[in-house]
Amino acid sequence: MQEQPSDREWKKGSAELLVLSLLETRAKHGYEISKLIQMRSGGALSFHVTTLYPLLYRLEERGLVTGRWVEKANQRRRRYYSITPQGRKVLRSQRESWREFVAAIGRVIGGEHA
């Protein structure tokens, strides 16, 4: 019997899409991104800082997000990330690819027709 793909394998293929999607409406800091992924997935997905922050740095290096430090009174400094115009283009493309992938998987396994 074969093992099911680990959470890590699924996340690796979808992490960029998830993060860019969450940054689409407004800037967020890493901890908030992590908590939103966990909450919206009903706990099925979680990103530890050792996974999330390197991803955010790579996205920033590629010009898909920008980061800025924000200091607020009585709070520690946080880096807020925003999606760039190039990031929005990549997000549109990734969403379309994801929809096509999910539809194809559904056709193969006998799910509802997309």
C-alpha cells in the first residue's frame, strides 16, 4: 500500500499561490499570513516560520511582493508584505493553472464535472 502525500508535499506545490492570494487585498505580516492559512483551511494546512519566511524572502527577491518594516507603539517591529503588479500577474496565472489541475484531477478520479 502506498503512502499518501505528506502535508509538506502538498504545501510545497501550493504555498506561493496561497501566500499571493492572501496578499491580494491588503498587506499582511508573516504571522498573520500563517494564521489565516491555518484558519481558512480548517487546520488542514499550517506554515511554520521556518517555511513561511524563506518563501516570503524568495517572493520578494523575484519582485512578486514587497516588504516594509512597520513600528507601532508598544509593539515589536513587523515586516508587512504587499503583492506587486508582477505578483498579481503571477497570481492570475497560478489560479488558472490550479483550476485546470483540480478540474483534471476531478475528471480522473470521478468527481463532479468542473
